[in-house]
Amino acid sequence: MKVLVADKISPKGVAYLRQQPGFEVIEAYGSSPEKVLELVKDVHAIAVRSETKITAAVFQAAPLLKVVGRAGVGVDNVDVEAATEHGVVVMNTPAGNTIATAELTFTHILCGARPVPQAGASMKAGQWDRKSFSGIELFRKTLGIVGLGRIGGEVAKRAQAFGMRVLAFDPYLAPSRAKAMQVEGVTMDELLAQSDYITVHMPLTDDTKYMIDEAALEKCKKGVRIFNCARGGIVKETALIAALKSGRVAAAGLDVFEDEPLAKDSELRSLPNVVLTPHLGASTAEAQESVGIEIAEQIADVLNGGAIRNAVNVPSIDAATMKVLGPYLDLGAKLGTLVQQIGPQQISALSITYWGKLVDLDANSVTRSIERGFLRRIAGAEVNFVNAPARLERLGIRAQVVKSTNESGYTDLIQVEATAADGSVHSAAGSLIGRNNEPRIVKVNGREVEVLADGKLLVLENVDRPGMVGEVGTILGRDKVNIADMSLSRLSPGSTAYMVVRVDSEPSAAARQEIKGHAAIKMAKFVQL
């Protein structure tokens, strides 16, 4: 496995990669885009920080690439859509710089209350001006935190230590977590109206872009102080500049900007009540060492076939979750490929239903495994956990997941249904049975069967008449095909019956044609799981 370290990360992280058996590590810091395209032709993983751009052209030039690891939070320099299309996992290290960013945020808050940088600059200029740099205290003031994730939570702790009242707006914040953290969960409008200080800790998305704009600032207290150490673009810079000049905003602290580096002629640089830093959130020795080691460990795990952690384009699976979900991943893949092979070529929708334990677990990885199994014979080796949803969408197949609390008759059950353009439905269901969690198929097209989900299967629908088992067995016997397992199912005597036969080897084309041509057999499918 060849790993390209394109940007300088912690030497301990590089050393960790070099210690992995079978790994070859190439350090190529500061490479030009052309050089990167040359280097990636045979690499399996790339580690970057923020300097190297991993573009669509890079993915096109790297057929062996499995994972891109970003030592940091943002993945702005990685074309995630292109990565997904090529089946490449993109990972970041969201926890490694948590403390560093929280401490920088609080540094900005303190500088917004007490103009220490401005006073320091005046002292360097030979002045002694005490009157111009009066400030306010944090004690008993209200801090509004927009986004109470890891970093927001750490900022809240520090604010409480200063005796501040803490409000938080987060659409995903559970009331129980807010209570446990001793913060008040409020609406965005309530936060804007009540806060003396506001700090944002949200990712930059379509929903959060310009979250703090002219309209939001009009709802704030006069003299509010605004801080952004998260992502440029959450705070609208033109609106902030106007509010700083008018006095609506008394002070601001920014570590991130809409366009970076910040333009030399930006008006923000000339405002006396703004403290600016050049995107230093993760710039501590401890944070850089932490994210470097963390991304090295994550890359090694993926290349060694282990857990996927902190992926931005595929469900992350840690070791503990993998231990629980592992058998379901295999069962799901088998059910997906079974349904694809017993159904018609053109499918309009794929429905996945979970019962039992999977209702309460995060089953996204199992869903990906089912989708991958369904596409395995269609898209071949190119399809994987990462790009399976996109491949389905490209085929015009709508995928939906249902978690059912109804009685299924099984402790855990997965059902996969493929709906054809004519409305016909083709389905299979499976469960883990016994002490060893053996994956078994328990339904095919709504018929109760039970056969091991492994190997090669003949799925037959036939007229329910005496001797059919023997006739099929005779054909297979003449073809030297041994029957390993068999399950029979019928709705009522004399109607159609289902026969699922697990065989040790693939029947010859002649034997399969003989079975399909039998007058009593209405449907015959040979399935390879």
C-alpha cells in the first residue's frame, strides 16, 4: 500500500504510517498540481492539510486510491463529490483541534471585551493611553452560542467559568444535553435578542451561509459583540462592517473569512474595533500533533480493512459498532444481490425495511452494503460503500429505508424489495439465526423459505404437483451438481410453489436450460451470492 503525504503533518503521524507492514510512505510537501497528478498514479491513500488541492483530475489519475485523509476539520480543498463518484473515502479529524479552536474563540471573546491587542499596539507605538482602551466584563453577561457541538460545548464550559449565562441555538440539540451542559436551549431569534456576545460554531452549508446577516444583526442588542472562528461565510462580512461602523456591533473577532487569504484592501483591516487572525484555529503544537497522528491512524485502519472513522461521504463505523453490525453487513449484501438477480433488469425503486435491533442502531452502513450488493453485478468492482447511492441515483432507482416496529416473527429482520417499472415487486428477506448469527434467507417474493445465505442458489417457482423435487434433483444429479440445502414453500396445495436449492457448483448451461424449459416450472433463476 502506497501512501502519499502531500502536506506536512506531525512527524509522529508519518512515523506511524511507516511502521505499518506493507506500507510505503512518500512525503512530497509543496508539490505542484502537475507533480501531484504524477505521484498519485499508483497510490492507495493521500494525507493532506489545507494546502494541496485534491481535485476531480486527481481522482481520475489515481485508479488505486481508496482514501483521502484531511488533518483538520474542513475539507474545502478536497472535491468530495468527485471522491464519492470514484468510490474514495474522504475523512477528516474533527476532534483533534477542538480545544485549540475553543481556546482561540475565547481569546477573541476576551479581546472583544478588553481591547488588549489595540492597547498593546499603542504601547509599541510609544503611547500611554489608558482612556481609549476601556472595556467591559464577561461576568454576568450573556453568551449566545450558535451550534453546540464539540467546539461550542468547550466554549460553553469556559464561559461558565467566567460566570456568564450561556444560551445555545442548535437545531439538533436535545433538551437533555442542553440541561446536562447547564446551558439554555433557545430559538435563534431569542439568542439574537438576549445575547451580549455571540459566537458561531456551525459548518458552512446552504442553511448556515450568511446566518448572521443584516436582518439577524437588526434583531441583536445594540452593542453586541460577534465572533467567528468556525467558517467564513456564516457571518456576512458586508453586514458586519456596516454594523461595526454604525455601533450596532461594538466589537468583533474573526479568524475565518469569506475569501481567504483576506484581501489586503478589505475594510475589516482598517476598523479599530475588530481583532483579526489568519485562520489560526488549529494552529497549536498540540492540535497539529493530534490531527497528524489521528489521520495517520484513520488511513491505516481503512487500508488494513478496519474501521472507517470520521468519513464525510460514507457512514463512519468504529470498531465497537463494526462488531455489532458486521454480520448484518454481510447479510445485507447477500440480500441486495439476491433481489437484483431474481428481478428484472430495469428497476424503478429499492425499498429496505428493518425490524428488531436495527431499528435502534444507525443502520446507514447496512443500507450501503445492501445497495452495493444490489449493484455488484451491474457496476462490477467499481461500486463500493461510498459511491453506491450515487450509482443507484444515476440509474434512476429511488432508494428508501423504513424502520418498522411491527411484529415480524424474527428477532431481527431485513427485507429488500425491488419495484419494476410495471409495478411488480421482487423481494427477499433475511435474518441472523442461532448462536453463531448465521445469515439465512427466510423469504423470497413473500414466500416463507429458509436457506443459508451463501454460495450458489437455484430459485424456482413451479406448479405444485408431486415429483417436482425429484425431477429437479434428477436433472442436477445427471449434471454432477450436488445439492447442499433445499427449502420448499407453497401458499396452498395445488397452487404455485417455491423451491430454493443451494448447490455446491454451478449447473451447466444445458442443465439450467432443461430446468427452465420444464413444463411445470414458471420461473427459474440461478443466483450467485
